Amino acid sequence: MKHNAKKVVLILMVILSIFSMIGCESKDEKAAKRIVEALQEKYGQEFVVDSIGGGWGTMNTNTLKAIVKPKDDPSITVFVEITKDLKNVFDNYLNQAIAKAAVQPITELANSIWGESRVYVANDTGMTYPEHSDTSMSYEQFLKLYPMNWQLVEVFINCERYIDSNGDMDQQGEIGKYKAFAKKLVDNKYMRSSISFRYITPDAYRRFDEAKNSDKDIFEFFSDEEKEQGKLNLVTANSIDIDEQGQIVTPNEEFLKKFDIWKEKRVKSTKLKGDLND
């Protein structure tokens, strides 16, 4: 009898677990449907839920998280939260749309200095999800509405023309370019910007689109390849910040310090290049 009772209890537990799983899936499906409806109503375009219940943090325990993409532009990743009662939906699509619109003009500014580069732009409003829906607004307008925002700009540069056979760079010349680029951003109303300069190998530069279209951010994609496959992708990096007044807030000592930190990688890159040419 005891044995039969245990079997009955076990069967009931399995059945309850199955129903519990079905219930969770049902809630996720309802949440996904509500998210799509809310975003379409807000922005006047269609969206597709890529995943729900991802690995990034939520505002609180009362929300579900999802990753969504515009149906007509899957290159844009939108982070969404929805309250578990399905009443409120929060998203950062405006951040992403404003950032994507800035890529081409900022690339042109960078190319006017380095000749050729690839640029990635993002907007970080911290814990604030934008409430506005006008994706055609300028970055200047966006910053007025969300003054806590930092525009994150990454400029990827083919290192081949900037590093000599000893692994050295014209550091003062590059610092001058950073400041000239910062001034161009300010002149074009891109205030409160944090700009990173990534000097990458010719092979990594050729594969920029592969990195951009991956599930990782570009820097993470190249870094992970180095850790997991032993590739050399990132050779030197530096950065400069512009505050809300358009002032450069990065001291020269910081630039020089970062050049020193990356010296070993530059030497390694020239050695590898020499070995390939032998």
C-alpha cells in the first residue's frame, strides 16, 4: 500500500509540474503578444519577439524581460520589460533608433580624420526607459529630453597604417586626432559622448560586419575570439569623453597611460605580421 501511495504521489507531482510548465509558457506567450501590441501602438510599426526571459537584469521582480526586433530591421535589438499583470510595457527602442541614425554622419566625421573606419553608436539612459516615440528626432532633441544619457561611440580603425615595426605609434598625432574628432562631434551637437577608439588587425577589420551581426557587442565578439581561439584582434584602444557642455574631460596623461598599457599587444601584432611575411 505504501509503495502504491508513493507512486500515486509521484504521478500527481509529475502532472502538476507539467501543468505548471504549460502555465509558464502561456504567461510568456501572453506577455509576448502584449509587448508586440504595445510597441506597435507606440511606434506605428511591427515588432517581433526574439526571446523572452533573457539574461539581463530587470527593473524589479514584478517584470518579465524580453528582446524584441523591428520586423523591417532585425539589426536593431530592443530591450523590453513588461509588468507581470501585462499592464505596463517599457522599452529602449528610441535609444536604438536615435543611435542607428547617428552611425552614418558620425562615420563620415571619423573618416574625415582617419580616412577609413567603422563606427558603432549606442545610447545609455541608465535605468530610464524613454517614454517618447518620435524616432525621427535629432540626438540634440533626444539629449534634452533625457539629459542623463551618454552617447557611446566606438570607432574601429585598421591598425596597419598606425603601428610601425617596433610596435610604436605616433601617440601625439593620434591624441590630436581624438581631440579633432571630439570637436567635430561637438560642432554637430553630439554632446555628452563617450568615444572609444579600437585599433584592430586587418583580419578583424574585414570581419567587422560579422561581429556587428552577432549576438554579442562588437568589442565582446573580438575579445571572446582572442580568449577562446587565440586570435589577435584588438591591438590598441583609447578613449575620450565630452561632457554636456561640449568640453573634453579626458586629460592627456590618460591617453598616454592607455598607449603604454597596450604596447605589448602592438609588439605582438608586428611580430605576427613579420612571421607571416617570412
